[in-house]
Amino acid sequence: MISPVALFWALCFVCVVNMLRYYSSLRALLVVLRGCDPLLYQYVDGGGFFTAHGQPSKQIRLVRYIYAQRYNDHHDPEFIRRCERVRGQFVLTTALVGLILISMMAMLIWY
């Protein structure tokens, strides 16, 4: 029989891997954005997005832009494809984090 603790740690590992994939896809999206739409790149603080001095309010603009699927009207199909990928990975990672929190609560109650 599979140990619930081992299953929990496997789920945590899968979540961390998906977070790394999301981070990598977001970086690739910003590279494509810099080339195809420099104004939007500046609007979402593309140059300082992953730095300590980045502006969170501008970074949240990109999250809202992708979550609301406003990229569908963009002229570059590569940018649209990357946005869809980032959105899918964000939804998946969010669901996995929720599942981990529920599993952790269940393990605390069970043990």
C-alpha cells in the first residue's frame, strides 16, 4: 500500500516542478513580448519583472492581462500561444497548491 506521506511529498515535488515550468514559460513570454510589443513590455515592467526592485503593481497587470485573456486580440500568434501556455500552467499550479493545502490539512487531522 502507498504511504500517504510519500504520496504527499510526491505531490509537492510535482508542484515544484510545475512552478519551475511556469517560471520558465513566463520568462520566455517576456522575451517574446519584448520583441513583438515593446509598449506592453514596458507597461508590465518586463525589464524589472524578476528583480528585487520590480514594481508589483505592474507585474499584476500582466497577470490580469493573461487571466482575462486579453491577449486573444494581439497580432502575434507566437505571443498568443505563449500566453495560453502560461495561463494553463498558472491554473494547473494553482490547483496543485490548493490540493497540497487540502492534503496537508487532511494529514494534520488524520495523524
